[in-house]
Amino acid sequence: MASLDILPTEILLKIAQFLGGAYLRGRVDRILLFREWYSVTQSVVWENTSLSMAKFEGLLTAPNYIQAFIRSRVKQLSISGSCSIPLESVQRTDDHHTIQSYSSNTLYKAKLRAQSNARSTKLCNAFALFSDSLSQMSKLKTFHLELFSGLAHYTETDNIWTPILRNLVASLPRTITNLTIDKFGQTSKYVAKENNPHAICAVLRQDLLPALQNLRLRSHCICPELFDINRIGIHSKLETMVLALNANDPLLEIVHHTRCCTEPQQPSQRLHLQVLRSARKAVPVCFPKLRTLRVLRFDLQELKFYSCDVVSGQKIGVPDGVKWDNLYRDPASEEPVEQLSDGEVHLGDGEIEDWDGEGAELGGVEMLPETIPSINIHDYA
């Protein structure tokens, strides 16, 4: 077999990029054939990396030189998984009604709560350690974090996640252009003022919005200060933004509601009203290139999800099966689209908000960029 090492590095790099990181990672035997070829492929293998929660924890226990090697090459990073103990780990059964009956048992709840607290604490420590190394990812352009709970009840550690996420967002390198934070689940209405975790929106507003092109945020803690005109300045790069104020959990058949960072006891309907009002004022002043700013919420009367686009002024019914952060509109199956009038914004629950006509008009709704391709990595755990 002729050696690939006779080819120029530029040609080898183009071959590796054509094959893609997922293919090369799955065929390690093809990577190890020739020295120069191996050297070139390493930059491609780790450019787009997707980690399950188990592999994420395993990576943090890998030797330092391996972690440093990956951090120096990754451009698109996705981390996703559960941050709680699955129901099956406590009581194995496929009968949903049996699970519900066990859930009413005090002993069952206590055991589940203890295990969930331990799991959340362990993962919070892992993400705190991970945040310390984020500054070394000098090539990172896209970061996608998806954490889900899967529990129907609130646990004490749920509120720990907000300062952990705040620290993580604050630690992201300023090379980031695409950011998705998806952390939803149960949380308490009552937050001590001295420990108020209001700062995810503040960190985004001050540190990351100037560099971002696309932002998607679904969190149990959001506030209108994300659009504070007096503080955010002009961000000429931001093109798309999606904020989800509710999340559906089909397994538990419940809908989680976002709380306002500064007023956690405030109803989610009022938060939606305030976010729309603040966003409507900020768009023409602070976001000159913004094509789409969608605010998603659950209509309590119609029992379905709607998306209100502040830029186009349209209210769109979100079809079943469409991901909250990638609202693809299939003309054959899309929900009816309601064009909001110049004088009002319909909130979907009987509330009407005055519309002052600010903001650019677009002829349609833009598609969001496609999701990051996934590859598997070795589990070092």
C-alpha cells in the first residue's frame, strides 16, 4: 500500500475533512496507518464532539495531556444527558400506574430525593471542574448543553444548578458564536435574596451577547433584564435568538414553567408579558442584524405551545415533534399562523399587550441553523 505520507499536508487535511470526524473516530485502524496522516486527522477528529453525561464525566477523569489535547482542538462541543436518577433505578417497572402508586409512598419519595440530590451534587462538581478548563478551548465556536431532570418533584439541589450554569457561561471563551443552554426541570419559587442566582441573564448580556450570532436559551431561570437597553449596548452580530419559557415533559405528562430571576414567585404568564415588552423595545435599538427572536410559551387555555416572533410579529403554533430550538416549518403540516396586529401582542392566555410598531418586519420566519453532528468518544471512566 502506498504511503499517504508522500502527499502534502494540505491534501491530507482536505481528505480528512471530507471523511469527517465521525467516520475517522469510528475507524481508528485507518487513522494509525501512517504517521503524517495520523497527525493531520487528530485536528479533524475532535473538531465536532458530542458527549453523553457518562462520557463527559469520563473525560474529566482522563489524563491531563488527553484533556489538553482535546481542548486545544474542539470547535463544536455538545453535552447532553440526565442530571437526576431515573425512576427505573429506584423501582424497576414498565407499568406507569405502578410507578405513580409508588411515587405516593413516603419511603419511595425519600429514597428518590436522596439519590437525586447525590447525583445532582456530583454533576455540579463535575461542571464546576469543567468550567475551570473552558478558557483553554481557544477554538470553540459552538457550545450546546442539554440537561434534563425527569422528576416530577422539586429537590433542594435544583437551585444549585443556576450558579453552576452562571459560572459555566461566564467561563466560556469569547470565541463562542453559537450557544444553546437547555436546563429545565423542577425548581423552587422561593430563593433567598442573599443567594439570588439572578446572573445567568446578566452574564449573557454583558459578556457573550456581543460575540454571539445565535442564542437558544431554555432555563428554569430567565428575566427581562436580558434585554435591558441601558446595559446591553449594540450587538451587531446576533442573528437569531430563541427563548423558551416552558418545557413539556412527555414521560411525566407535566409542563415546567420558567421563573423570573429576580421575582421567583411571579407567575410565568406575567414573565412572558415582560419578556415580550422588553424584547420589543430592545430589537430596533440593540440588534440591527437580528432576523428572528422567538419567545416560546405554553398556552394554558389551549394546552399547546406557541412561538411569538418579536421581529416579524407572528404567532406560530408549534407542531408536535418539533424541537423548541429548531422550529422547522413544514408547509404540509404546519400550524395556522396568526399575524399580530400593529396594535397588540396576543399572549395566548387572554392577555393583550400594546404593540408600538417598533421592530423590523420580515416576510417569513427564518430557519435556525442545523444541530451539531454527533460523534462518539472513548469513555475514560
